Amino acid sequence: MDEKNIDKDYEKLCENGQIEFVTFHPSLAYEDFVEGFRPNEDGRIIRRDGIFKEMCLRALSAVMPDQPSRLKKVIGKYKSKTFTATYDPIKDKVLLDGVAYAPSTAASNVIAKEFQIRPSINGRDWWKIDVGEGTEKSINDFSVQIDTENANLFEEYFRMPKDTRQKLFENLNEKKRFVLIIDEINRANISKVFGELITLIEDNKRLGSDEELSAILPYSRARFGVPKNLYIVGTMNTADSSIAHLDIALRRRFIFEETPPRIITEQQDENGFYLEKWLSDSENSKLKKDYVELLCKVLSRINEKIKENRELGREKALGHAFFMKKGIDEEGVAAVWGRKLIPLLEEYYFFDHDQLGEMLSGLMRDEFKEDATVKMWFGEYGQ
């Protein structure tokens, strides 16, 4: 799959609510990530669900049987006509203005259209109503008030027999998979953010597993679990010294995969991503082939020198993302060197700028033969 298709698929999944992105930071708390009391737009203190709880609800909703039992009551207005819909779990009927209808197709002369009450796949509007003719309206479009008191999706899940629960997660298709991307996962206080839920993200403790576990949330007092079809992806920069203190409890619950700088295209992996190949595409940059080859060679040699330095090591290697700017030209490349890479290298060699000068001037002298372009990139160190 090429980069363009990946971008399109990513955007589509984000629009569907199947992928969410959050950045961790030192002040992030459990109340932000899971649930807690926060002021609303009117200044009133209300209980809000965090992105982690929202994603767990979306993921579980996607595999649960499509029935309206999770909705207690809807009071709405459509084309200036009001209606009230409630669900009778004993009769398995939708009561629309007091008249009972089958859950999937409740017709009413109040709105003169078929409609179906069901959970929204993207989770943003928890309930949606299909008013027929292929038109789907969100709850907000109906000025609807929802009464979901005592309606807990997780309680409904745990009322099912265990073998039935496990079957919900079999043969998951694309529409039933959800991803939470946590950027800078090492920058937050993990114990403070996840709290007691750190145990629930383990593979064998997920909903649908043989040893599935649940917890009672402290603010809503509701039962909660982490579904198997929610994938948590954490990213972090190895150059950040804070990874040395990464919570050991978090380390045990994640698979670590290193993504080192990919600069020069390797023949045995021509289908993989490399900066050289990306910059050589005229849709990505305005750089000539010879210029791209020189840039990638210089970056690779600097990274080799950094890896050889005991005090730095491969974790400090310069990444390919510095130059991944759509439409980048020679002026843009020079700006990256002068405003980002050289200052970063000066920070790496903070206590010994002479060593940095020796390294860069040595490359200039021995390998790049006083090339004018490289000399410009290196600035004062290329003299």
C-alpha cells in the first residue's frame, strides 16, 4: 500500500471515530484520560468521559448485538413534530408515543417515516436514528434528550454467558477495530494517568479473553473493561532521556519496535520507506536527484559518527522526518540545517563544540572534498 492510500485510509478511519490521537504531557491526569469532574461551557462542574473511556465504549459497541436495549428513552423533534421512544426489554419492543413496534422498524404517523434506534459507529453521537430513504440523522439533529440512567454497556456485556462474550471478538472486520495512538507516551506520569486500569490493558485481561477483568470506575461507579478490539499504540523519541525512567509496569504491557532513521534506499528493501526515495518523488520535493543523494549521504555519515560516540549512541541519530516537508526545495533544506540540525548537534556536543567542529570539518575534508553545498549546510563548522 502506497503512502497516498495510507493517508486516505487514515483520514477515513479518523472520521469514523475508529482512530484517535492524543499527546501525553506531565500535567495529564486520570480525570483527563479516563473520567472525572470538569467544568463545562456554562461553568458547571459535570462528569466527563476521557478519550480512553470513549474509545473503549466505541470498541465494545461495535461488537455488541445491534439492539436498542441500551437506550432507555429518547424524546425528540423531527420537522416540528415531537415523538417519544422508549424500549421495553421484556417485550423487546420500541414504544413510540405509547404504541409498540419491533425494535428494528418502528413506524409512526408522528414522523411518517421508518426509523431505527441504534448506536452510532463513530461514538461521537452515541445514538443515531435512521429516518428512512437512506437518511441518517444524529441525535443532535432531532433536538433529542437522552435518558440513559442505569444503562451501562459494560453491564450488558457481562450479563452475557462467557462463551457468548468471547464469540463477539471472533472474525473482527475492519469496521470493528479501533486504535488509540498515544504520542510522547513516556512524558506523562503513567500511574497518575492510567490508575487502576493499567492492569486491564494487558492482553490476557482484555474483554473477550479467557482471563478478562473489569473494574469499577471511581467517579461514575460504573463497571468498565478494555475490549480486545482496541489497539493502543504508544510513540516516543529515543533521544528523550525520560525514557530511561519509563514506568516498568508500562514496559511490560507493550511490545517495543524501534523505528530508526531510514535514509538511503536499500536494494533488498526497495518497497520500504526511505528518505532518499521519498525526496526523489517530484510530488514530494523540488530537489534534483544528485542533490538528494548528497543530502542522504551526508546525513548517513553524520549518524554513523554519532553512533560511534559512546556518550551519544544510536538513540541520538538524526531522523528522516526533518526533511519530510511536502514541496521542500534547496532553500528549505538549508533552513533545516541552519535552524534545526546544527543547533541540535550543538546541544549534543554542548560541552565540546571543538569535537563537533572536528567531526564535521573532517567529513568535509576527507569525504565531501570541500563541496560548496555541504559547506553551506555546516555553516561555521564547514569553514
